[in-house]
Amino acid sequence: MKHWKTILVAAVIAAILLSIALVDRPLALWSYDTFHPVRKSFHALTRLVDYIEFLVLAGMMWSGFLFARGRKLTGRDAAILRISLAVLSAIGLKDLLKTIFGRTWPETWVDHNPSFITDHVFTFSPFHGGVGWSSFPSGHETVTAAFCAALWILAPRLRWLCVLTLAVVAVGLLGADEHWLSDVFAGGLVGWLTGVLVAKVELPKAA
């Protein structure tokens, strides 16, 4: 199918909108009622993103070292740089989108932020600013998806790892009630598109 990528993106956007309208609130309530006593176990799954960001930092340092020496980045070295740039680009993009959308969280967890569970607040307040209004999109899923999308293209043999990593982080976020389902969908979409784009970008050539 010639336009399957466009159709897939449209389907994810539709899923985001349907989730906001129909799924987010009941799922958050169910997650809270079911998993709240063990939410720390689910939160531990989201810490996988910390390791991704550490790898990205190491990758950028390695790439900078090689580039400073005038070495041409090819093969595995080029892949490392592309993956690192994909994640860093996704981090900047998700921070901007969080400010634009200004969405409140499912639960209260910092500075008495208004939330659905505590205050029955379920809203978008564009450009409100502040940590309490930065749920959409999920930053964790954005970072994970950017990393996995770039890895998916550059290291096809590790695609199983991409699927597993995306699933683990998503389950952690939803089980800990740290994000709405639509946040996870949106983060996955933003991160994946960023990762695919940067994985194919033309790299600068050493002098």
C-alpha cells in the first residue's frame, strides 16, 4: 500500500483523540484502584529511560571525540551518532509540546499539582507552563520511541528489543498511573517520527 505510513500516522492520531474522549479517565481510575499499592514496581520499569539517556550521552561524547580527531563517521559510529541525535531532538521537541498543550496529570505527585485522581481535573491549558501542566505528550515514551525508531532502522536485528523496550516503558507509565493513555500514544508518535527522520539525516563530513 503506497500511503500506508500516512494512514498509520492518521490512525494513531485518531487513537489519541478517542483515548482523550473515552479511555483516559476510566483507565486512570482502574489503574489507581488496581495497582496503586504496587505502583513503585511499575515506576521502576520507567527507569529504563534513564539508561537510554545515559547511552545517548556516552554516544555523543564518543561521536564528538571521533569528529574532533577528523575521523569520518561511518558504519557503527554513524549509527551511534544518529541514534543519539534522534533522542536529543525528541527531548527538545517533547518539552516544547508539553508547554504548548499544558495538560494536567492523572495523579498529584509534585507541588500539589491539580490532577484527576485528587481534584477531578482533566484539562488542557495551552501555554500555562509549570510541571503540573506538562503531561502531554509523555516524555518517557517520546525518548523511548525516538531511540527505538532509530535503532529499528539502523540495526534491524534488534527490532525485537525495540518492541520490548517500548512495551515495558508504556506498561510502567500506565501501571504507575503517571500518564494518560493518550499521552503514551502521542509520545510514541512524536518520538517515532523524530527517530525515523534523524536516523536518515545526512551527517556532516570531517574536515
